[in-house]
Amino acid sequence: MLSFFLRRLLIAIPTIFLISIFVFGLQKLLPGDPLLVLAGEERDPAVLEFLREKYRLNDPIPVQYMTWAGNALRGDLGISLRTNQPVTELIAQKLPVTLQLAMMSLIFAVVIGVPAGILSAYRKGTMVDWVANVVALSGLSIPNFWLGIMLILLVSVKWQLLPASGYVPPGEDLWLSIKTMLMPAFVLGTALAATLMRHTRSAMLGVLTSDYVRTARAKGLSERKVVLKHAFRNALTPIVTMTALLFGELVAGAVLTEQIFTIPGFGKLVVDAVFNRDYAVVQGIVLVTAVGFIVMNLLADMAYVLLNPRLREA
Amino acid sequence: MLSDLTWTNLALVQVSQKEIALLHKDANDVLMALGDFRLRFRGQDACVIDGVDLSVARGEVLCIVGESGCGKSVTAMALMGLLPSGSAEISSGTLRFDGETVDLTRDRLSSERRGGAMAMIFQEPMTSLNPAFRIGDQIAESVLQHRGGSKEQARDRTLEMLRRVGLPSPEARLRQFPHQLSGGQRQRVMIAMALANDPKLLIADEPTTALDVTIQAQILELIRDLQRERGTGTILITHDLGVVAEIADTVAVMYGGQMVERGPVAQIFDDPQHPYTIGLMESVPRLSGERARLTTIEGSVPSIDKMPEGCRFRTRCAFAVAACAERPALRDVTPGHAAACHFVPLEQHLRVAV
Ligand SMILES: Nc1ncnc2c1ncn2[C@@H]1O[C@H](COP(=O)(O)OP(=O)(O)O)[C@@H](O)[C@H]1O
Ligand code: SF4
Ligand SMILES: [Mg+2]
């Protein structure tokens, strides 16, 4: 088992290397000279040349890459051309906000999606299954921005139950922090709940007709135990894997929702950086996101092994 | 040993005494009776099971034989209440089991009985254990469900059963997962699980079909020993007429979802009445040991939508006449021995023919 994890880790290293080349290379191919942003209206060739020298843009590209990658490894992702803050610092400020949003969305997704999937598989072909599927499909088709705006209008403006926007760090006021993020998390979570429900349903359908579920019934166990213990335990692997991968997607997909609810998170950072051509920040964000994806993938693989006695005991 | 001659003789003597007892069984001795069971699966025109009656006395071993697809497993599942409620439509059937009467059209065996007083061993040992849980926990779960008590008591009982079914190093087995066991070992675990709550009726549905030939005899011997030891009423579904001859008290022969013949084992072997039974007997080595012709019955079982009206065997029966479009009733040949064919009893007809 340990060797399996080591192997997975070893595969992750070249993956990250390739991604870093890609991120760096893309940067070089993009139109627009970042220096023009920095220099502003100043088009004096001497100034530009000075800046070029300062940011070492005259070095051969492989050297530039080595410098950039070496710094990144040490946690230095450069300086924002716009705000002059270190990129690492910017990300470290914004990431926790988005992680909180992602966590809360995921809780929504799991709490709604998994039971709904179990129920619709267990009641396959009945009204319950049909309703669950229709609701899931609607959940997938309703755009997040529409749902978000509707919620703000209804819950915040009309009923004045929850704050419409903003962010409160959990360290400051935990309850208010959760309350503020409830709606965006719901908006983001419901769309995922639909995906998770479909995955749970198909995983459960696969195991509900298995011989060992029949054996569980033959023992005289209650249906609750048959379904939630004997069947669900075996459907868990694909569900957990899926959830881990969804989490990565959540972080990336939070952009729009953060805009709607004006949450100063990762998503806002991305949008601002792109609009401002703040390339160092964009680069840093893409790299951190990609590594995050790889880590989640790794966790998904580990969960897969840990949940399978056959692999675990090998 | 199975092949030991003196043992066989002794067993035959025992069996015939038991047979006499079984012939005179009064209502109190009947452990399980299934009456007029009819079932179709959703979307099918004809009944998969078309009016089957079965009964097992306390301590009796009933063997159900018949080609595959004739409804043996479905009947067993119906007894256990394991049929999928969505697709199985039961139009008639009453189950009396150990004092409880269940109208199968509306109900199924109570879950207190299922796995307790009535237990089942399946045909698929490789897939019948849950791959995610330890062997010991899976058996103990059943013990706790029916006997209650503490986890330690359940564990002790589990260990005792694993020992009894002859698994080597049972303590270590408790903590193993199904994939660490061979097919034969897994079937032993299933047997331990089924017998852990001392069932009054054990249903074994082709328990050795999926196993290596070398293991088959061991597993059957185990089931037979445990059955004798505890006097468990048993329904054994099998293709193997050699096995039937070894352990059955009574035999029920099924064809196309109908009971075509039933009776004490000796009579079924020595004096089969139904043409299908006769065909089956000819397709295996005879009891006496000398190998008879290995003829098989021509053709195959029609699919359910091609089942003929009347006697379902008539598409393959050598004796079929026009009258066979009428369904023959199950008629007594001798007390306790009945067959469903218009020409029963055979001897009478043969004599007339001569
Ligand atoms: N769940 C099911 N849905 C539809 N048909 C079924 C189902 N289970 C069994 N059957 C059909 O019922 C018939 C009897 O099957 P079965 O009892 O398994 O036969 P066997 O005598 O070999 O055990 C077969 O034709 C089979 O195809
Ligand atoms: S009733 Fe007719 S078709 Fe059926 S077994 Fe008897 S002779 Fe054959
Ligand atoms: Mg079968």
C-alpha cells in the first residue's frame, strides 16, 4: 500500500513540472507586453529597457523559466505588477476565503446529493426517482448567477434574513461568517449536489442488485441496514473519489459566485488579475490551482485504496 | 466416506425408516408448506412458477431437481422472501412456516424468521459475501440480529461456527476479508452464517455448482453432517442426482415452473412415473453403480413466452398425445408419491398396452 502511495507521489512530480512549463510558456505566448502595464503611459524606451533588465526579461527563455521555477519552489511567485505585493501573499490572503466557500458548498452538495442519490436508486423507476432526477436536472440547468441573484432579492432584500454580500473571517465572528456565506455556498452547492446525486445513484444501482446485498437481506436485517450499511459502503468508493475531484472544481468554479456575492476570494483575485494583465498573479494562481487539483487527485486515489480492503490489505 | 458401502447400506436403512415416518406425518410435523404458488415477472405473459406445492417436515431433506431455468431458485427466494418486490408479481401462494401463515400475494416471511428460523445458502459463494466487511463481523451481525446478546457472545458463536464448518485457523479468519478466501472457504463461511442461528429450515440452492469438483463433495458432506447432527429440515436444490440419492428423503422434480413429480427418494429412483423424471434418470449413472446410457432429453426448455398450454413438457415428451393440451393434475401413484402426467400410473397403462 505504501509503495502505491509513493508511486502516485512520484507520478505527481513530473505532472507538476509539465504544468509549470505550460503555465510559464503560455505566459510568453500571450499577446501584450506586461511591461506596458507596468510602465503605464510611460513609453520611454530607456525606462522600458530598465524595467526589462530589472525583471530579467532579456535572459534566454530557459533561464527565465529556471529562475521563475526556482523561486516558485521556494514559495516566491513574484511581485504583482499592479499592487507591488508579493503574489504568494495575495494568494495566501484570498485562498482561505475560497476554501471556506468550497467547504461549505461541498457540505451542501453532500448533504443533499448523497441521500437523494441513495433514495432515487433504492426507489428506482418510482415517482421518488423521477422527482429526484427532474430536480437534479433543473439544478444543473439553472445558471448559478440567476439563482444567486434571485436568492439575494428574496432572502436578503425582501425577507432580510441573511446578508446579501461580503465576507467576514471566521476568526472574527464564526456565526456571522457562516451566515454570510450560506447563500453563495448554497448556490454553488446545489449545482454540485445534482452531479453528486447522479453519481451516487448510479453507484448505488450497481451494488443494490449484488449478491451480497441479497445475503444481507437473507440475514433478516432491516432495509435501512441493508441499504445504508451493506450497499452504501460498497458504493462509497466512487462517491468519495468524485467528491474529492469536485472540490478542486469548486475552487476553480467559485469565480462567478464570488463576483455575484462580492466575496473577496480567490475568484475575485483571478478576475482582477486577468483584467489588469497582472501576469505574475495569473501565473501564480494557475500554478496553485493546478497543484491543488493534483493534490485532490492524490487524495482521491488514497481514498480509493483505503476504502478497498482488497487493495488495502495487499 | 461417501463411497463406503456399509455406510451406504446403513443410511438406506435409516432412510427407509424415516420414510415410513414421513408417510405418516401429521399436520404438526409439517415444518414448511408452500401452497399453490404462482408467480410471473413483470412484462411476461406466462407464469414463471405455475402452481407449485411443496412441503418439508421437521428434519426432512427435500431435494428439488430439474434443468436450469425451471424455477428452482425463484421458488427458494420466494420462501425466504427475497424476490424483488418491483418485478415479481405473485398471483397466488400461501406459505405456512413453523406456526406462521403468510399470504405471499401481499406479504413476505417476517424478517425475524429470515436468517433465523429459515436460512439460505446461495449458489454464488464468490459474490455472496460483502467485500467490504470482515468475515467475523458478517457472521456476528446475523447472530446479533437474531439472538441478541453482547458482541463477545456473538463473536464466540461465530468462532464456534467457523470451527464447526472446518475452516482452518478460525481465529485468524475472523479478521479476514472475503477476497482472502477461496471459493470453497467462502461457501463454508456462508454455511456457518446460515447455521449460526440454528435454523429449523435450511435452503441450499446449488451450493456446490460454482465450486471445484474436488471441493464439491466436501461441502455437501459438511451440509449433510450438520443437517443430521441438528435435525434441520432441509431443501437442497441440485442438478446432481448422485447427491440426491445420497442425502434426500424426498425428491421434487420441477419442469417449466411446475411440479411434475414428487415422492420418497427410493420410489423416484426405482419407479419414476413422469416421462421427464424418467428422462432425467436416464441421463445419469444409475444408483446401482453400473453406468446406464447417458441419454439426455431431446431439446431444451422453451422460453417462458413459448411455454405450451396444458402439460408444459409436451414439446419434448415422447409420449405426448392430443390430450396433453389439457394440464394433467398431480396424481398419487402410491401414498406420498405423485406425478403430473395423463399416463400415470405408468404400469397400469403399460399393462393395458400389453
Ligand atoms: N429477477 C428476474 N426477472 C425476470 N426473470 C427472472 C428473474 N429471476 C429469474 N427469472 C426467470 O425465471 C426463470 C426461473 O429461474 P430460476 O428459478 O433461476 O431457475 P433455476 O431452476 O435454474 O434456479 C428463468 O426463466 C429466469 O430467466
Ligand atoms: S401429460 Fe402428456 S406431454 Fe405431459 S408428460 Fe404426460 S405424456 Fe408427456
Ligand atoms: Mg438456480
